[in-house]
Amino acid sequence: MARQIICFCIVVVLFLPGCISSDQSSMVDDSDSSIELVVWHSFAAESKEQATFESRIEVFMASNPGVEVKISAIPYPEADQQFMIAAQGGEAPDIVRLSSDQLGKIGDIRVGGQPLLEDLRTHLTPIDRAKFDPRALNAMRYDGDLLGIPASQDCLSLLYNPLLFDAAGVDYPNENWTLDDMLLASLSLTSGDVNGLALPVKNAYWWFGFQSGFGGSLFDQNGTPTLDSNGSADAMDWLLDLELEHGVVETGTQTESMKTQFLSSKAAMIVDGPWNWATYEAGRIPVQQSILPIVSDTEERVAPLVTYKGWSVSKQSLNKEWSTKLALFLSSSEVQKEFAIETYTMPTHVDLYADPDISENVVISGFLNQLMEGTPAPTTRAMAMVYDPLVTAFENVYAGEMTSSEALLLADQALESDLEGLE
Amino acid sequence: MKRVFVITILSFLFLLPIGHASEIIGIEADGDVGYRQVGLIWTTDSPTEEGTLFEIWVSNASIVDTANATKHSEVRVGNVSGIIQPDIGEWYDDCLFDSGEGDWTPVHRDLDGTAVVSVGAIGVNCTLTGLPSGIEIYLAVKSTTPNGESFLSSSISSSSTMSDEEIIVIETSPYVFAIGSIALSVLILLFVLRWMDYRDGRTTSRFAHLYIAPAILALSVLTFYPVLYGIWLSFTNADQSHLGDQSFIGIDNFITVISTSGFFRVTGFTLIWSVVNVAAHIGFGLLLAMALNSDDLKGKTAYRTALLLPWAIPSYISVLVWRGLYEPAGALNDFLGTNLNLLADANGARIVVILVNIWLGIPFMMMSISGALQALPKDMYEAAEVDGINKFSRFRYLTLPNLKSALVPLSLLGFIWTFNMFNVIYLMTDGGPNLDFDGPGSTDILITYVYDVAFRDGAYGVAAAWSVVIFVMLVVFSWTYMKKTNATEAVT
């Protein structure tokens, strides 16, 4: 009899969970009880950004006593992937920090027929929206939905070490510089173990700006890939030649090694973003910034890709109103200003463009000038998929297996084929 | 005089509309338009004139003036030529206006996104966003004429009645049900076996089946179920864009696998990678184990400890150190005085990843073989020495045959581990350099390519098909290897 009871209990235990509905219906916010929000950020560990972010979260909790915010750090390059995996398991955080190109990867993803991110259009009033740079706000839209509130923007610019320029007797970069001037200066500055320039020549993100300057573009107005233009090929050749032909860029320079070179005064110039400025300052490099040069042939300026980072609310959040409130707070003028001054994070709040503390700051205003010359990255699935074929194209040209025109033609075909596969 | 009077009256009537601000005569709200949204319609007593500004104000109490309210949005009356006019659903929120002809058309948007309606509009219908859900609010519209005259409409209360939409994540009941069914089937099977054994008198222990039940259950749920689920997934169109909605598609995924450009290349390199690594692990491991087993060697403990270090250090750290050494600015070029970029060259990168994995795998083989060597009877060697057998012949005819029972399973395990070794290639080259569009990289092996297919492309069904192919390859290899070598049978 006892055995039968045990068997019955085992059967019940095994079957019961399967019979219980896993219905996780979302509720309206219960303002009477304590609310817990989980936020995933992607600021570097122990960085100024992280410290500033954490202090702002404390301020938010202090002004909203019923709300507890739990924060977790995730690596920035994997933020979209980690969020997707968590969401597929029903464990997504309420708020996550994502970039506009990451939104392009997530936008189409569905779990149980539902998107992963909340369309914030219904949560923001027109007055809320009007506070943000329209380009930034538009970059957070995917297929019409507003998937994030823009909190920062960034792009590449030209940084240089004036001490190495002085030592070589070369004039500092200026806004009238052409790429030819830049190359001549790099050649003059390259001597011994010092290289004139540091940038990862095979990295597509660095190439985008030059591609635009040479007259190429990633997509046409219909979103069809246009990688195989003459301008694109010229830009690729020009970049790769910096290392392969002119030797002004150290062999095999990658994003990490270029930083090391500049920090150790082994590179006179670097094409880099504002995110590393504080690191160079901490390394006692008297770093200066100048806008990227003009391409002589086209008379177009190198226009780096502008990407935006912002706060997105999970579709699975049970407290969307509070989540949106926190996302708006983290993107507010006050918080953006603090980030800008403390960490050189470029703001997206239109009021801050005219704020004296911002406009009179040489670094921030310099990067804002560069941003105005940049090209906003389209927030599309195609943009998220453009990197893979370009990596292969760069590898082939670098290895001498193909010409840039051949490689970009194949990259264009591969991307179009991938996009057709999605349909 | 009469003519002057008529002209004066006509002039007055003609000019009256210019100075007359359109007053809001009707205002209605609808709380059912969507989550955190309220629909608001207002109409004016006359066609609106250019420069009129409508401001929508919100408050949690009736609005008598705007001092106690918050501005929600603005609608401007002006020239709309050359201004964009997004369709319904295209803009952040929707707003329509009635130009007086009875049709509602979408408003235009100026550069800062403000809604603009054409001159003469007599009604506006906006969906107000960003309002609290389920809380009563009051709305009013203030109109201001170009000459500064303002009129505040009556206040109207409403509430966004629609709650947040219901979100169902993945329906997990089928999976729990499947696991429960498997577990129950295993239990029933054990009961049946127990009964059959009892009936046939094959066991003396009443609890024998109970003892093995936990292990069988754990294997069923943790091993057999995931394998079976993976096999099922390989016949579906599961991908990250619609996980949970997958459907059966037959062998399409397997066709995709076979037709992938580079399928034979990546399979070939996986075989080369596995065979070279295992051969080197066994060869160097045996050599070092014999050296450490020599009676003449002094300081064996120190050597053994030093040789174990690659195994003791977490592999991701040692792999990253190796990568740093091979980079153009790394120690190898410093030492050789060269400017090699081995990791950017397909063959160079292949050689490098194999070398690093050989370095990582030797200690385990060395220790395993060393243990087996120590278990060999010493009198056998003494007899051979007395018989004048030279060292090589002793190794060839005594050591190797006696080690077979250890070497065969070790090499089989080594092959399976190396075949599925992920971290070395992922950390050293990430499969690159990538010279093949839409195919595996030069140093990709099957398992690293499956990772790309699953987590970069998000094609779970195709990745599952690749995994099934790997599984079949390893089962066929293991089975053949066991049969050919008589596996664990000791030499007689």
C-alpha cells in the first residue's frame, strides 16, 4: 500500500507542473506595493560611467521610495545577445541599455509571437519627445516602433598627441586637412617605434566614415545594399594601404592594440571615439581632437557612422510605466549633462547643445561638431547584418586574395542573399 | 450717407473674422483607444486662422486655468506646403484634422515634430500618448490667436482604461509534460522489469531496480531528453525570430548543412585538427610519461609539476596569452625580429591553433599514461633485460601492447574531446580569418561553426542539424574504432 502511495505521489509531482498553466499575464502597475525594477547596463566595470550611473540610480530611488532598482552589468558587445537569450527564457530585465545598431538585431525577434522590446511611442508625450535630438530619437526606431530613449551618441574622430607633432615639427591637424595632408603628416611622424597613425584598418566600423567621404554608401534609399561602388572600393584601398603600402599604421593593429599604442606614445594620431578620452587623459597623454579630414577627390568630409545608445524597456516588464519613468530619468537633461561632463559622453538632449557647460567644453563641443558631420547609422536588420560580409571582404583584400572591387561585389551579393533569406 | 453706412456695415462684417479667435465649442475624450492613451477631439466654432496655436493640457484635477496643469502637446495652424504628412501609424502618435470638408486627414509635422494643421481646419482628433493608465485625468485645450488672445476650453475627464497587453513568454507546459512523461515511462519500465525479473527468478535483491532508478532517471532527463529534443529541433524551422512557433520542415535543414559552402572544408579541417592533436597528445604524452617513469631521472616531482602547469592554468587564460604572443606586436615577433602576422594568414592560423591545443592537451595524456605505465609489472622488463632485449624492442613488444587497454580509450576520449574543443579556436581566432563569404572561417571546426550558426545567425534549427551531423560522425567513428581495436580488452 505504501509503495502505491509513493508511486501516486511521484506521478502527481511529475505531472502537476505540466498541468499548471504557465500563463504570465502582465498586470497594471500596483502603486500600493513596493516595485522592483531590474536594469542591465553595459558600462565598463569600475569606470566613471558606471559610478555616475550608480549614483543616478541612487537619486532615483531616493526620490521614489516605493521603487527598488537592481542593477546588473553586461558586456556591451554582447548586450543584445544576452538580452535575447534572457527574454527567450522569460527572464528579461525591465530595462536594458542598447545601441541603435543592436536594436536593428533585436527588432524582428519574436518569442511566442511577441517582440522583445516595448514600443515606447505610447509611453511618451510629444513634450517628452521634443526634448531629444530628432536624429537620435529616429535612430531608436525600428520598423516604426520606438524601441529606446536615446541617452547618448557617439562617433569616431581624429585624436592626436601634440607632443609627438612638436617633436617631429609637423603642424597640428585642422579642419581644412585633407586625407593627403593626413597621410603626409603620418609619414613624417612615422619614425623608429612611433607610427603616424593608429586605427584598425580591417574594421568595417572605421571604414564606414571613409567610405562616405569617398562617395560610397552602405544602402540606397530603399535599403538595398550598395557596398560595391567605386567610392567604397577606393576607401577600402586607402585604409588598407595605410598599413600594407605606406606602413604608417602598425601591422595587425586592432581596437585594443591601437589604444595601447596611443597610450604609450607609439602613435601620433588615432581615429577613436570619445569613450576612450578619459583613459588617455588618465594615461597623461595631452590628447587633442580635430575633425576628420576631407577627401580631396570628392571634396566630401570623412563622415563617421553615428550610433546612439539608449534605454529600452522589455516587453516582458510587469512595470512598464515605472520602467519608462526610469528610462526617461536616465535620459534626462540633468543625467545626460552629468555624464557629458564627467565622462565625455555626448548628449542627445537638444537643450544641452546650447548649454554653456557643454558648448564651452572643448572636448565635448569638438565631438559634437564631429557628430554633426557624421552619418546616423540606419536602425535596420540589414545594418546589423552588414558586418559579416564586410569582415570577409576585408580579410580577402588584406590577404591579397581579391581586389577591393571584387571583394565588395561579393560582400554585396552575400548581404543581399542574406536579406532575401530573411524574407 | 446711406451708402457710407452700408459700406461701414459691410466692412465690419468682412473684417470681423480676422479679429475673431476660433473658440472651441466641442471637446470629447475616449479612454478606450489604447494602453496609456486617450483620444481627444475638439471642434471650433469657425475655421481656424493661420498662426493659431492649440495647447493640450493635462491635470489630475479639473482645469480652470493652466497653472495647475501640465502641457501635453501642441497643434499649430499654418501653411502646410512642403511639410511632411506622415500616414496613420507612421509617426510617434496619430493626429487628424477636419479641414471643413468633412474628411479627417493626418496632420503635417514640422521640423521639431509639432503637429501642423492647414488654415481653416474646424476640428482636430489626436491620440494623446504617455498618459497614466487606469487613473482619471482632466484634459483641456487652450487656443491662442496670433494676436495673443487665449481661450481655454472646458475641462473634460477621462481615463485610459486599457491595461497593458498580456504577455505570454514561451509556453513551457509541453516541455514539462514531455520530461514528466519520459520520467514516468522510465519508472513504469523499471517496475515492469522488476516484475519480470521477480517472475522469472532472475534477481535475489528486491530493491535492485530501485537502486538504479535515480541514475536512469537523471540520464533520461539530463541526457536523453536534450539529445532527442535537439534531434527534433533539427527538423523544424526554429530560429530566433520566432522561437516557440517552429514547425516541422522535414530534412530542409540537413540539405542546408550539406549545401553550405565550405561544408567539406570545415569537416576536413575538423578531422585534421582532431587527428593531429590526438596523435601529438598521445605521442608527446607517452614520451614524457616514459621519461618521467625512468628510474635514472632525478627531480621527477618538479618535472611533473612543471609539465602539469598548462593543464592547471585555466585554459582561457593560457589561450589568450598564446594569442598575445602570436600577434604582430607580440613576443614571437620581438624574439625573432620579424613582422609576422600569423593569425591573419589562413594556414598560419591553422598551424597556430593546432600548436596551442597540442600544448594544452599533453599534460592530461602524460598523467594518464604515466599511471598506466606504473601499473605494468617490473619483472616482465627484468626478464626481458636478462634475455638481452634492447630498449626499443622492450618498448615495441612489451610496453605498447600492455598499454593498449589504456591508450585505446584515452585516444577515443581524446578524439571526441578534441573534435568538440570549442574554446581554443573561439579565443584564438574566432574561426578566422574569414575568407569565405557565407561559409565557415579558415580555422573554424564544426563545433565553432555551429556556435556561429546558432548564436550569431540565430538559426537554431540549422544549428541543431549541424549538431546531429556531428553526433552521427562521432557515433560512427567511436563504434568503428571500438570494433577495430577491441577497445578495452587487455592484451593476452
